[in-house]
Amino acid sequence: VAQVRCLPQLGIRPWPTMPRDLDVVIFGASGDTGIIGCCCLYFKGRKLGLSSWAPAARNLTKLQKEVLERLSAVEPGPDGLKPMPPIEADCDDHESLVRM
């Protein structure tokens, strides 16, 4: 909270709250932790109360090959939730983060 309060003093405005089409975005979805997060939502997303989620990564080809193709080879079951289309985002690209 203290960090957010000092943002105006630094000339930085906090991002306005925007309505979202997604309940969750897994940023870094092709990394080890991201893959685990994707698996959890794919197989347990509905049970967790979600209606939508999407994976995000800087390399969509890697994400597709190493994560999404493997997940799509099996059905998520009644508790699971298939992802929305993946989002391309890179932590070194401010605009891609804003779009995410």
C-alpha cells in the first residue's frame, strides 16, 4: 500500500481499473510455474469458480508446442476449463503488458 501511495509523487499514475473479459491470465505460462498454473486451471478451473482464463507468454510458438498442444490432447473434464486464445506479452515490452 505504501508503494502505491508514493506513485503520484514519482509522477506515476496507478493503472485505472478496467473491466476484464478474463478471470485469470497466467503470465509466463511456458515456464515451470506457469505450466503448473495452466494445468490447474485446465483441470480445476470451473471448480475454482472461474469462467475464463488465458495463458500469456513472450513466445507463443513455445507456449503452443510445450503447453497448449499437450493440454488439448486430453479433455479438461467437468471441473476443468479450456483456455481462451493465448496472449503475447513480454516483461520488457510495456505496451504488450498494457494490452495483456
